[in-house]
Amino acid sequence: MANAKINGISIEYEVHGPADGEPLLMIMGLGSQMTRWPPAFYEKLIAKGFRVVRFDNRDVGLSQKFSGVPTIESVVAALMQGQKPDIPYTLDDMAADAVGVLDHLGIQRAHVCGASMGGMIGQLVTADYPERVLSFTAIFTTTGNPALPPSKPEAMAVLTTRAPDPKKDIEAYLDQAIINSRTIGSPGYLFDEKIMRERLRSDVLRCYEPAGVARQLAAVLANGDRRPKLGKITAPTVVLHGDSDPLVPVEGGRDLAANVPGAELRIIPGMGHDLPVQLYDTIVDAICRAVERAKVNA
């Protein structure tokens, strides 16, 4: 583990794999620590020759935390009135953080992979910093198109309903976290509650910052429709999405692929809004496909 001053704030990051490997920047989603890219997954990427860089987004994990708790209602109200929402930071700031990690490591160009909100950040990195991106793999993410189907109510409740405080009752917290994981997970694949519970326990002991989730969600909402930027993307792009995702419906992935020139779309039956161990090879293959296309285009 390491920590660096990036864009005036502290960002926690890790680098795994050979120093001369193809650099791959992994960006995780809303309220999720970099640990959600587990060793069993990124070791498969290392075996393919990648130098894997994962980091905690601002306001999560061991990266710097902010203050204030903006509400969804206040952000939406400001946007409807054509005003700039009063939020601590934007998704563009988070994209600048991702590029700042590359700067700190002296990496001029990298392959980028982002999941959920991390895929939204990846869209901005790929569109606004084209000289830094070799390829882009987007996992269960979307464009911000307001006409797309919304999350299912039970999936949105996972983001907006506060769980029991783990500092007071960690087992009650984990019970709720397991329910949440099942709610947005992949119905077509085995859910190992024991493994998930231990992973969730490890994560919450590493960091618990529920207000950070609200601040990150405010940044996502304020970013709006990214389609006008997506047409600028030139990096080879692969979009991977599950057909059973209740949080970011599959139409979001279809819309992303339709708006990024030349994007390749892969729809995975039975996949929801998680990374089942049974799909690690499928996800690695999607990343490798984007990388292969980048080499052909070089």
C-alpha cells in the first residue's frame, strides 16, 4: 500500500505485477474500496502480463475524506433550476484523481477499466484525456441519459438506506450488507455468503464512511448526461454488462456502446451488479479484447 498527494488530496493506491507490464488502471464504483478488485481477480490480470494499478477513490477507503452530506433532493432541485449543485467535488475531479495516479507513477498511457461509477469516471478520463488512454473497458455502467430505465426500487434502496452502525453492532451491519449484496447481485451465479461476509467484514474494518457514499452519489447525479462527450472517445472500448442488473439496467450498457464510436458490447446472461468469481475469466477476456484492439490500432 502507498499514499500520494494528488490534486491536493491524499490518495491511497497499490501497484501489482511486473514493472514492465502493460499498465492497467482499475477504477472502482460508488462507495467501494479498491479491495473490491480482489487478489483472485487481479492475479489473473497479472498472469496476462499486466501491471495492475488500483486505488481508493476520494472519500472512500484510505483516501482523503470530505465533509458535508448533500441530499439527492437538493442536487436534483438545483439541476432542475439550471443551477450548479452545492457539492464538495465533481465526477470530473474524480477523473482528474485517476489521471493524477498515473502522473504520480510516471505512467504516460494506460489501459483503463472502470466498474459502475468507476466506469463513469473512466468515460471522463477516456474522453477528456485521450492521450493518456490506450483502451477502455466499462463494466456495468451507463451514460447518464435521463431517458434510460431507472434502477429498480429495491436496488436503489441499497444505496439510499443506511445500514446499522458497524461500530455498534458489526454483525447486524453485515447481515444487512449481505441482503444488499444479494439484492444487486447476479442471480445466474452462486452466491457464497461465507466468503462475501468475510470480504464485507474486512472492508468495513478497513474503512467505514457512509457520508462519503452520499457525496460520491451527489457527484454522479450532478455530472448528468455524458453522451455529448462520448463521441470524442477514440480509444478501443469494450462494454460489458449483465442482463440481470437491477441497479444499472442493461439498457445503460447498450446506450454506452451505442454512443462510443466503435465500441464492442458484451451482454452476460445472469450477471447483475457484482463481480462473481465464476465470471472473472469473462471479465479478464473483455479487458484483453480491448487491449488487443488497441495494439491493432497502434
